[in-house]
Amino acid sequence: MPIIDPTDQPIPTAPYIITVNQPYATGYQIGPNQMLCFPFLCGYHQRVMYNVLHTSLEVQDYTLAAWFSIKPHDPILFYQNRESTVHLLKRKACQFAVQDINYNGSQKIPPLGVRTLFLPTDEYFFNIENITGHINKFEFQFTITDLPP
């Protein structure tokens, strides 16, 4: 009988690209070691706000990793106001923002505590990966705000 290493994990599946209808997406289920990628546009003088929440009662906190990228599952985009770039989600909502880097108006800075990326106007991806061997769940809300001059 062959010896099986219990630390071997299944190979992660290719990321699924999911389009959501604004403003609320609820009841997402994500399989073991699976990744979901949500495309979104950050337009001229816009801010995209995300509230993300881990909702699985059967699986412990910090088993969902979330980050922003230029392409699905691309390297992580780095924050200017945070050291951490991959966020492990828990049952308390995390807030993220992506904002047009060229905006210089009256609402330049988002509220304190919001993990913010300042990027050129373009399409980006919000990636969520289940880093456990169990089915996991999450939901999120996002809003697109046109910033005043």
C-alpha cells in the first residue's frame, strides 16, 4: 500500500471570472482551494468601495484571502497606506476602496480605516481564494461613487 502524504493539497482550480450586478452580491459559495475573480471598472474621478464579509459558520475566520489585481489571479497590487496586500477575511466586514489616482478634488482621501488603492482609470479584478480544504462562504457589497470636483 503506497504512503500518502496528508499535507498534500489538491491543485487549485483555475480562477472563475464572475460578474456581479451592482450593488450587492450575497450567498457566494466557494469550493476548496478555489478562486473567484470579480472584474470592475474604476472610472474617471470615481471611487469603488467594497465591504466584504466571511459568512461561513462551519469554517473558521481567516480562511479566505482577498486582493486586487490587474488581471485575474495576477500579482497583488500594493497599497500606499498599508503594509499588508493580501487580506484574510473574517466575520467582521472589511472595507476596501479603489480610487482614480488623478482625482484631486475635495474628497481625495477615503475614510480612515479603509484599505485604499489609488490607480489609473482601468479595469481591475477583486480576487477571493478559499485557502482551506472545505467549502466556504462570503458576501460583499460595493458602491461606485462619482467624486465631486
